[in-house]
Amino acid sequence: MKETPAEQQKPGKRNVLMFFLPSLLGIFLFMTPVNYDGDLTIMIAVLAKILQAVLAGALPSIVTALIVVSAVLSLFATVFKPKSVVKRPFPNALFNTSPVWLISRLVGAVFVVLVYARIGPDILYGDDTGGLVLNDLLPVLFAVFVFAGLLLPLLLDFGLLELVGTLLTRIMRPVFGLPGRSAIDCIASWLGDGSVGILLTSKQYEGRHYTQREAAVIGTTFSAVSITFSLVVLAQVRLEHLFLPFYFAVCLAGIVAAIVVPRLPPLSWKKDVFINGESRPTDNEVTPAGYSRLSHGYALALARAGKVESLKQVGLTGIRNALDMVLGVLPVVMAFGTLALIIAETTPLFSWLGVPFVPLLEWLHIPEATAASQTIVVGFADMFIPAILASSIDNEMTRFVIASLSVTQLIYMSEVGALLLGSKLPVNVIELFVIFLLRTLVTLPVIALVAHAVF
């Protein structure tokens, strides 16, 4: 539980250095925009791209092997429960899993082997389904997980979140109903990669810094698509010259959704208790008498930094983070991502689900409403599919709306959705689909308003 300044010992020089040096490095790696190959990104993403370039064509083989190992070890640990696993907290938590997650990992392993070996029907390993997940998505996630997992303690363990959380509580709590430290998740996601935000949120939830409601809200609200990928979407619909109004629409709609959607079910139904069932103390975010918000946050940050016993301990924590994501999440992404894309490619399900949106699009005066409706729900399978479908639509306003909406919908099963399901965050696939629909209904009018102002 978080200490008050009165309970803390006077910080020494070691505490100050242990706070400032790692925290500044963490800010540089996770939150500082850098230009790399003409794209605006963060250093973690740059390191991930370098690793991808070094390993190149070997990454699909590496990912395949890791998913198979994860499935085999999970099956062995869950069925036989050997003492060597059960008595060790980390291996037990990683491999001794529930039946649902065991099945997910086994399905992911079967899919990855079939896709890697190109066995079975073409639709399974095609470039738009399983091949896309294995060859394009998983190598990127693997590289991001390696560096983000290893270096995440720089943000989590040295006091930065305590300082930022204390300073921003007055903004995040009344506006979004969230603790101030969640602002770090938002910044890391928007500047870099949504997967980094989900990893950060999951670890904060497991560490009892977020309640079930807060973790579910942050994971489904602030794990935003990066600026770089937004540019890719805009390029697909041939509207690169409209980047500023496009990103303004995305940001405005995203903020409105972040305020409205968490106040609706299913997110509003989540319990405000930590992962262990305890409630957040009522005085948890109160500034003690005699302290300013800055001095209180600084005192908490130094106290947190003082708890770091050794850099070896921090390194082991980073390794556990990386293994947890690589072995625990990649199989789930392979399973759910492949299934979602196969459904999108082989059935008219998402087109049927889009039909009810035609009257809404017509009411908002969006041209080619019928064609646009077919792109709306398919974004739940993969965020890039709506942009691909929209590229054949003639009207620029409609393409603008579809591109903006696909980014603000946020929950797509080929990556973010599967990552959320693979993490320990308290959400299931039905809740994710409902949140996806709510985000669509909330953001579409906002985007349409901006579109009418632009065109």
C-alpha cells in the first residue's frame, strides 16, 4: 500500500539518483517522439524495428517455436501440475492456466504450425488471414514485447508513475474517472504503440495500482493507435493531404469516447476493486497537510525508488515481463486474430452487422451510406480492413469518415483485442465487441461533424 510522506524516511542521494536517472531514461525510451525513417515514433519502437531487421526472415520461425513451446508447457503444467512449476510463482502463473486460456494457446499453436508449414485450406494460411498474423503482425509484437518488457521497469519501479500520478489526478480523476498515473499509458500508446500501453496497463493492474474498472477502462480506451499507423491508414484512402483535420477528428472523437463510454455498461459495471479483491483506500489520492501536490508526488517517487534493492532485481522483473507477454499473449493473438480474419474474409457476417448503421449514416448525411456501412463492423476483425474497402469508394468525405472511424474504434481482434484477451485485464470477447459498438456510435457523429466542416 502506498506510503504517506510522514511515514517515509528522509530520502538520501541514492534515492534521488535512483529516481531521476532511470525515470529520465524511461521518458526518453517510451514517451519522447523521435524521427526514424521519416516516421514519428518512440525509441522502443525504433529498437523493435532494428531487432526485426537483424532477425529478418527468421522471426516467423522464432515466433512459431515460442508459441508451440508455450502450448506444450501450458498443457503439461495445467494437466500434471508438477511441483517444479506449481511451487514457483512466476512459472505457475505463466503456464498453470485456466481451461479457456489453455485451449486458446493450443488453438494458437495448431494454427501457427499449419500456417508456417502452409498445410490445410488456403484461407487458413492466406496473406489476408493466418499469413498476415504470422508473417506481419506477430514479428512486430515479438520485437516490441522484448524491448518493452525488458525496459518497462524504468517507468514502473523508480517513482515516475507516483510523481505523474499525483500531479495529474485532478485532471484524470474528474474527467475520466481514472488515477493520474494512467496518463503515462495514454502518452506511451499515442506516441508509440498500443501494445506498449496494454503491457503497461496489465502490469499496473497486477501490481494493484489499478482497480478492475480502471484497468478495463484504460486498456480499452487509451491503448490508442500510433501516429505512424494512422498515417498508413490515411495513405490507404489517398487522403494524406488531410492529415491535420484527420488527426484532429481522431483526437476529438477519442477524447469524447474516453469520457462517455466508460460511464456506460459494460465498463461502468466493473467493480472498483483490485485484482486481489481489496478496495482502493478513500485517502489514496489525498494530498497530506503541509505538502503541495508536487512535493507530495516527489516524496512518493523518492520513496518508491528507495525500494529498489538492486539492478539485478530490476533486470529479472524485465525478463519476466517479456516472457509473460511473448509466451502468454502471442498464442492468443494467433488464435483470435486468425479466426477473426477468416470470418471477415469468408462470411458476410460483418456486412450484415453493418446494415443497421445505414440509417445513421444517412441521417449524418454521409455519401454512399450503404457502401460505408459494410466497412464499419468489419473493423472489429482488423483495423486496416475498413481502409482497404474504403479505397474503392469515390467520395472523399466518406473515405475520410471511414479512415477516422477505423482508428477511433480501437478494439480490433487481430491485435489490440487479442492482446487484451491474452493479458490479465478483466475483459472478455463479448464485452470487447459491445465496447467496440459503443465507441462506434459515440465517435461517428463527432467524426461526421468534423468531416462536414472540412468538406
